[in-house]
Amino acid sequence: MWAFIKRHRRKFIFLGAFVGGSWMLYKYMWRKVQEIREEEDKQYLISVRRQHHFDSNQRTCNTTVLAMISHLRDTLVKHLDTETVKELLKSSPPNKVDIWEDLKIMSFTRTVAAVYGACMLSVMLRVQLNIVSGYLYLGTVEGDPKPSISPRVQERYLSLVKIFIEQGFVDFIHYLKLAVMKEVGCLSLKEPVSLDNLSSVFTHIRERVECGVDKPTQALYPYLLSSERVPDLECVMSPEDEQLEKLVSETRDVYESSDFHTVLQESIDRGFHCVLDGLAEHYKQQIHDDGKSGGIDCYCPEMAELYTVLLSLDCYCPEMAELYTVLLSLDCYCPEMAELYTVLLTLDCYCPEMAELYTVLLSLDCYCPEMAELYTVLLSLDCYCP
């Protein structure tokens, strides 16, 4: 037996090496397959968790937008106070025609400003909340009990929303009013206005407002960051100022992206569709009440009759409520809505160190403890710091 083994020892060595190697290769491949499966399961769970967190965060954003709309409407009513003008008309002043002209301009301006303001506020809030949420999420992932941005910086950063409502939106109203005057000022109060005429008027007003070349809505960008200032490089900035400047810089990168303006453009388009739908319903109802025949294309009320309809299309009107509902579900008709948030992942070309932050922006869990304080600060609207 020993002689047989000794005579064929090379064969036994080769056979042993082959069997042992095969077994080791099998175990190695089995372990690799297991690792791949575990990695796939891990990535799937991460993907599901991110999607869940993203959906939860967007629902919280929706709630915040709806809470802020009332502040936007207050600003709109304050600077376009049509009620005072209507009361003045009841006193039969000698310049009644001039007052009617002012009311005509104000009614169109107020309707158009409501659409632009709601769209700008909705998209602006989503961007800012997602950026802050990314920082808060980074802290929870890394296990750092101290937030990466202080509550004070969060307050100053989120106060940009209040500044937009109280300053940027007001400046936009003045800018918009000039565009409306150029388009509507020449229309007579007794001139019949069909629905097609109104649609054309709104289109011409938009062309004057959205005067960007590559991005039509680029003209709206200065009003979103109306308080943005260029830091004085000769002054020593505090860590808090540096954090705030970094947040503003990242926000600026998003606002300058093409996806942001695509979403803003789509939301504005949808907003004006809602307004025209509301006017069409009024035309149909008026035709029915008057017992006239023909469609809404044949119905042409005088310009003076339209101001009451335009002024009714506010935050409490069903047509505008539909607009806000649409804005909160932009992904239903605007595929670029998802790209607006995923574009954050590509902004590392502007600032490479931001890549890690943007990678987790869609992963924020709204149940993160710091988020309660974040939204409380935003809704309080008392966080402005000069």
C-alpha cells in the first residue's frame, strides 16, 4: 500500500491540490455570491428607506407650504388693496374713471401675482427645506450629537423665506404691475373681452415678466434671494456667517440649475391654466344665467365686469385652491420635478465638497428630532435677524 502510494505520490499530490483548490474556489465563490446578495439586499433596503424618507419629507414640505400661503396672501392684499378702491368708488368721486382704471390694473396684477407668488414660494420652500434636511441627516448618520449647522444658522437661513414674502415678493409685485400696465392699460373698460382675449393678455404679460433668454424664469431669480449680499472679504467672518454663506451659496447653485427653472416654468404654466379654467367656469355660468345660446367663445363681457371675477380668484377661491393642490403634486404632470431634487446630486461640479451632502438630501427622515424645531422656526415667521 505504501509502495503504491509512493509510486503514485505525484498523482495523489496533484489530485489533492485539485480537490482542495476546487473546494477553496467553491467556498470563495459561495462567499462572494453571499456578499453580492447581501449588498443587493442592503442597497434595496437603503433605496426603500430613502424613498420612504423622501415621501415623508415632501409631505412635511407640503404642510409647510400651505401654512405659508396665508402670509403670502396677506402681503398681496396689503400691497394691492382693492377693497379700499371699491369703497372709494361707492362714494361717486369725480375721478371715477381713473379709479376704475386703477382697479383694472390692480385686479390683473393681483391675479397674476398670486400665481407667480404661489409657484415661487412652493419651489423655494422645497429647495431650502431639503438642503437643511440634508445637513440634519448627515449629523444623524455620522452619530454626531452636535448638529452640523447651529439652530441660529438654521433660523437665519430659513428667514430668507420671510424676507422673500415681505421684500422680494413686494418688489416683484411692483415689477409685475409695470408689465400689466403696458398690456392692460390700453384696454378700454367697455371693451368686450372673450376668454381667448384674456388668455392672450396673460400670455403677453408673462412674456414681459419672463424675459430670460435660455431660461425664461431666470428673471425671477433676484426676487427669490432678494436679501443676498456679497460678503466683504476684508472682514473676518464668524463661523456662523461662514455656515450661512455656504447654505446661501448652495441654494444659489440650485436656483441657477436648468431643472429648477424647468419645474418653476411648468408650475407657472399650470397655475395660469387653473386661472383660465376658473374664468371659463364663470363664463359658462354667466351664459347659463343669462339664458344665452352659444359657447364661451361667443360670450364677451366688458372689461369692467371682469375685475370682480379676477379678484375672487384668491387663496380662498376653489380655483386657486386647485392651483395650490397642483403645486404640491407637481410630479403628476411634471417629470422634471424629481430632477429638481436629483440635480442636487450633480452640483458637485460647482462645489465638489457638496457631493456628500447632496447624496443624502433625498434620504431625510421627517421623524428626525431636529426637524420639529426646524418647521416650528419656519412657521413662526419671527426668525428674521438683520
